[in-house]
Amino acid sequence: MRKKDALFIYKTVTQHLKKVILISFLFLTTFSNAQNSVHQTESNAEFNAIMNFVPKGLSTDLSLRPNNRFLHEQINTIGMLKVHYDLQEILKFNEPEIKWLEQRISELAVAFYLEQKPILIEHSGGYSGCLDEWLRTETINGIEVTILKFCYGCTDFSVNDENFIGIFNNRTEKLISIDRTTGK
């Protein structure tokens, strides 16, 4: 076999081998992503259901609600409270309106606890993105607790987010008697 023929065969085989490897890689990636996306879709649906869930025990007596057009909506889910609390500067809430929202956050944590669905909130994200599951359960002091993960980008996590999570978690932690120093 001549050197020219051997080089032609080598180039042809390597080109086909590259195509086979690329197709195999794409197939395996697609297959594993399809399985992950089914799990993620179920997890995301459950996360969204919790974010939009209205606990039965949540007070409907809104007579103490401040007279602000942005607060006349049904603010009775984690999602709605979080949006309103995050946008307090943009919506120009005054101190009594912010205090009312903070009380409502605490009431919501209690309502979830009374329905035996206590929730704690964590944040994740940053430069590397949100690689963690958005929700999981843990047993703390013999109580099954749902842990929600709020995902943030590099600059998204604000003081309002930190305060929201702090208010909600402080109330839940008191209800399930978590010692913050030990986490138990």
C-alpha cells in the first residue's frame, strides 16, 4: 500500500469516527437530559404549587391592611408576598405598609406550620447558577420540613430577599424549635 493511499484511508476513517463519536455524544446527552428534564419538570411543578398554595389557616381578615392600591390584591401565597416585598422600593411602600407585609410573611409561615407543612427557605445561585434542587424535604426535630431554594443570579440577591427569607425562616424555626447555633 502506498503512503498516499494509507493517508487517504486514515483521514476517511478518522472523519467517520469523529461523526460516530459526535452522534453518540449527542444521543447520550439528549437521553440523559430528557430524564433530567422529566425529574426537573416534576420538581418545578411541585415548587410552583407550593409557591402558589394558599394555606387554609391563613387569616382572611384584612381589615388591618394598609390602604394602598398595590396591597388590595390577594397577597396570600409565598410567591405573591415575595414579589410585593421585593418591590417595596419600586412600589413606594411606607413603613406601616412594609410592617404589614412582614407580619403577613410571618402569618404565612404559621399557616403552613398549622397545616403540618412547615417550610424553610434557602437561597442558591450566584456565578455558577442554580445547580441544586429547588425543593427537598428534611426531618428536623421529628418534623418533616420542606426546604425551598430560591435561585438568584450574581447580583439578584438583595437585602429585601435576605429579609424575606429571614422573617419566614425565623417564624418557622421558632415553631419547630430549631436552635440556630446548631441547626437542630
